[in-house]
Amino acid sequence: MKKRIWIVGGSSGIGLELVKKWLERGNSVIASAQNASHTKELLALKLIYEKELQIIDVDVTSQESVTKAVHQAWKRFDGLDIWFYNAAVYEVMSIKEWKVEHFEAMMQVNYLGVVRVMTELIPYFEAQKSGRWIWNSSLSSYFGLPLGGGYSAPKAAMLNLAEALQPELKGKGIELQIINHGFVKTKLTEKNTFEMPELMSPEDAAQNIIDNIGKKYHFEIHFPFKLSTFLQTLRIIPYKLALTLTKKMLPK
């Protein structure tokens, strides 16, 4: 069945691959990012999917930009079936490399961005009485890992918020779903100098997401199996043991 889908963070990586795959399946897709209208890959897709693909710029750190984009996105296809939040920024930082502006940027995009968009979207979905919100988070939301706390902290906040909102939204006919995935080969993870276990391509990650979304609704989608199992285990075992294990991840 054809869906109307808005992807916020759809100009690269997993987001761009989802745009491609959902268009191939005959859906109507709105791709948004800060400079989406100047993204070569999206403009090339627009030539192929002239009516099915719409491109809207949005800066998720600006309430004015978000308000404008939400209004535009809802009108393009007379409503939305799926809102997919994929926007994210990432910096690897040891204590010596801490910069407050990096922490602020990751909090603004990785967490407050989703809050800004959902606050504007909720009246539309409430009136429609149906729809699905899908937030792309990270397996790092389970447990803080060395050098990655600036990224994982807002992702953990996103997960906690989703847990809190899901029961209330379900009562309004809105399904909220969180995706916790592992390492994906993108511009963000190119910053990592450490080994990334079970590293996936954006294409494989996007396909995994689509396959799981198509199944019976579950609040959380998580993959790959080994890494998600390890990080889930860190979350439930005593801190003394968990922190001993994560200490071994520090660079020599």
C-alpha cells in the first residue's frame, strides 16, 4: 500500500538510501535536510520521480525553519503516514578534546531537533488520528561508551523520551517506533579511528529498517544481533563489571 513518508535527514547515509528504496516501492516521499534542495543525489532522483519525490529544506535547530517545513510537508501530499527522523551530528571526543560547542550541536540536532519537529507535527497527526513516527537512534543509547558520550547522551535522551511518549501517542492512533542500530559506514563514522564491529553499509541498514517496519509493529527495532546483545547486556549487568569492560575500549 502506497505511503506518504517524510524523512528528516534524507540527504545522505541511511536517510538517502531510505528515500531511494521507498521511492522504488511506489511511495510518495518528502526528503528534508538543511541543504536538501542543493543535494546532487536528491536532485538526480527528482528527475526520475518528479511527482513522487518532494524536497524541503529544514534546519532542525531553528524553530522558525521547523514550523515552516512541517506546514509544507503536511500539505505536499495532503497528510503523512510516516515521519522518519534521521538527522544527526557526531563528534568523537576524549576529555582532552572536549568542546562545549560540539556537545551543544549534538544535543540540538540529535535530541532537541526531534522535539521541535514533533511539537509542530502532533496537532496534524492528532486530527488525522493515525500515522507512525520512527526515530532513528543508536545502540549507543543503551550504555555510554568511551569517546562517544557527546553523541550517545542525546540518543539516550531520545530513547527515554520515546518510552515515555509511546503509551500516550498510541491512545491517539499514532505508533511511535525507535530504531537502535550499530555502526554504519557513513560520513559520520569515518571520524572513528577504532575498529567498528559488524560495520554495515547504508544500503544494508536501510533495507533492514524497511524489512522490520513492514512486520508486525514493535516499539523497538535493533540490529545487528551480536553488537545489540552485547550492549543490552552492559545495560543490565552491575556497573562494576560493565565499566570494567568499557574501560578496555579506551585507546592504548
